[in-house]
Amino acid sequence: MSRRDRAERTERILIARLEELACAVERSGAPTEVVARLLESASVATMNAVALNLLSAEAADEIWRDAAERHPQVEPLRHAA
């Protein structure tokens, strides 16, 4: 698998995970603390992917920004996580 293929795969996985979490949060109405813990795993995965050069920091920021546009509750909780 090429580096580009790996980066694209990592991006798709992160996008899907954030979308899944945001939709679940919207449906559940879970308390902020619970949501922050759920998003923490996605945040840590993002940092690890950037550290391992599987994803650029710019791509990671864009993915989170896009998720926050679709699901506003994601943005403040990303920084809390």
C-alpha cells in the first residue's frame, strides 16, 4: 500500500468515526462529559495518525473542521478532549 493510499484510508476512517460519533451524540442527547470521553478516542487517534505521518496536520484540521460544520457540538468538545 502506498503512502498516499494509506493517508486516504486514514482520512476515510477518521471521517467515518467522527460522523458516527456525532450522529450518535445527536440521537442520544448524552451529557457533555460522556460525549467528551467518546470524542477523546477520535482526538487521540488523530494525533497518533499525524505523529506517524499517516495524516497531515492540515488534513486532520480540515476533517475536524468539516465535522464541526455538519455537527456543531463536535468543535468545542474536540478541544475539551
